[in-house]
Amino acid sequence: MKKVLPAILCVITVYFYNTALPIYSAEPSSPAAGVDSGAADSGAVNDTVTSLPDSMVLIPAGKYTIGDKKGLSEQKPEHSVTVNAFFIDIHEVTNAQYKVFLDSTGYALPMYWRDTLYNKPYQPVVGISWYDAVEYCKWAGKRLPTEAEWEIAARGGLTSEDYPFTGKINQDKANYIFDKYEKPKGLLKVGSYPPNGYGLYDMAGNVYEWCKDWYLETAYKDTTDYINPQGPIKGQARVMRGGAWNYNADFQQVAMRNRAKPELRTNYIGFRCAKNGE
């Protein structure tokens, strides 16, 4: 009985973690490194889904509202920021796009590159640390979006909605945990749901997205930087935004802030690129 009890407790613990996810992403005790570089074509498998265009949308310069006056403390206060025009990818970086980077640079393969649950060409690439995302962006002549840019883009021109679209979230609008007692859909191809008002796909659900900023719980409260804000100058975790396939509806909200250690590689964090407007 003494040997059986720990095993039962372990199973209960795993079940609870997967059905009642915490506000902040848990990290593995020792984040796994990417697979050592090798032939990238041994990874992502072929499929017949037509890709969305690998293009960007220009978000115009202007004054925008971010944050949430009714949300959690780290989302408050709702405040205005002014940003220069910037471009942002219409969808998250896919395995197909990341493969071009791997073939060109010999960079280490992502953590789930050979896992058929996550390696379809038009699924967003996962198993990517913040540092990996930065390297891809540099190679592509782009950068990660700031947290403010990401939220502005996610809102899609809307000013008083909780999500990147009008009304409440449902299974026809995003990939997330709708019912904790049902099995999640898992990682889906980019563009599986309608875009927001700016033509951007998956700004809620599917995978969390790395942002440039260091995370600070009181960043919105303490800021004095309201013009092209860049976030705190130091920290221990980087911002991730947008929710994911294994998180419930609350985490998909446009003002919901989250964080992860920059070295974390997991199956629910990806990224999209941005660059300065011209």
C-alpha cells in the first residue's frame, strides 16, 4: 500500500495540473534544450493544407488604449499609449517557415520537431524559447512585438471588447479549453478561425506568443513610458500573450498578461514577428 499511494497521488497531481491551469505558466524543473542541429527535413511532415500568405499587416501610428480597468491587478490600469506604425505577421510563425530558417542557418531543432502532434508544416512552431524566437526574427529582418504592440494588434481596432472579436468567446472563434472535462483539440494549423479586425489570425488561443518585454506584475501601474513603451529594463521572465490550446477562456482575453522564463521550451508557446513601419 505504501508503494501504491505515491503513484496514485502522482496521477491526481498530473490530472489537476492539466485541468485547472494556474494563471502563470508552470515551468519544467529543467527546461529541455532543442534537439541538436541536424537535417531539418527529417522533422516536419508533409500535409496538404494550403498555407495562409506569409505576409504582414501594417498597424497605423496613433494613440491606443491597453490594459483593463476591471481585470486582474497586473492588467490595471487601463491607459493610453502612443505608438509608431508597425508591421506584424498575420499569423504565428509556422513549422514550414521555421524550417527555412533551420536549413539556412543550421540552428538547433525545436523541442517537438519530430513529434507528429506538433510538426505539421502549417501548425505554429512550438518548443521555442524566447531566445530562439529572437534569433529567427533577426534572421528574417524582423523583431518580436512589444507587449503594447501585441495588445494593440490583438484588439483589432476594437476598444471595449474582452477578446479580439465582438462578443463572448466560443469554440467557433478560438482554440482553447471550452470544457475542462473534454479533451483539448490540441495544436491546430494557423488560420483555423476567422481573423480579427486587422486581418490577424489566432490572436486568441492555439499558442501563447512571446513578446519582447520583460515581465513585471506592476508594469502597467508603474509605467511612465506612454510613447512606444518598451517595458521594464530588467526582469526574470518574458511576457507571453494570447492564451493557448490548453488554457481556458479567461486566458484568451486581449488584456490578459502572462509570463514565462525566457529559456522555457514547451508545446503551447510560439511567436509571431513584427517590424517597424515604413
